[in-house]
Amino acid sequence: MTEKENELLTDERGRRSDTLSTSNIPDLIDLVDREFSQWKRFSTLWIWLIVTSLLLVLGFVGIESYSDLGVRIALSAAIFAVVLASLQIISASIISWIATANYLAIKKSVGLKKGEQDLLLCALVFMKAVQPSMKLSDAH
């Protein structure tokens, strides 16, 4: 290891850290640009979509068991409200799911241990999750 690399991995108190630090922000930005993936958390999305579809199907099967038009309309409105609420939960949470999955993957590749947090890395990943088409290095 060169002296410069050793210097980058040592903080101001002289403690050695094998991870990227805030003194190496351009490298951290490049790492996030390189490692970020929009498709990291679609397993969670599929679970929510399956649950929403199942609620929709079960609701419409339940509607068919009633002959009264008023009950059918009330059940249809309730099903629509539940499906709409589920879709709102999905759309509000998708960026958070993607950012969390990317943060954990990049944190592991950087070498942070399970309990350690890097707030700068977290902020960079969340910025990238909100605007994935823009390179963070261009904004820097």
C-alpha cells in the first residue's frame, strides 16, 4: 500500500480505517455512480403487487356471491379503496426500498461492519435513488 493510500485510510486522530472516509468524497461519489442499480429491490415490489392482486381477485370473487346491487357497489368501493391505498404505499416506498438495498450493498463493498453507518454514503445513495439518471460526479 502506498503512503498516499495509507494517509487516506487514516483519520485525523491517527486511527486506521479500511473504508472510504469523508476526506475522500470524489472516490465515494464515483463508487456510488458505479455500484448503484435501480433494479435492486424489485423482490419487495413483487410481493406487494402479488398481495394487491390477491386482494383484488378475492374481493371480486366476494362480490359475485351477493345478489343485492347495493352490497356489490359498497364492496366494489371498498376494494377500490384498499387497492388504491396499496398502490400508494408502493409508490411512496419504492425509492426508499431501492436506496436501502443499494446502501447496504455499497456499504458491504466498502467494508463497513454491520453496526457502522456512513451518513455521507447514505446521503449520496439517496440522492442517486431520487434521480438515478443523473451522475453524481457531474453534479460535484
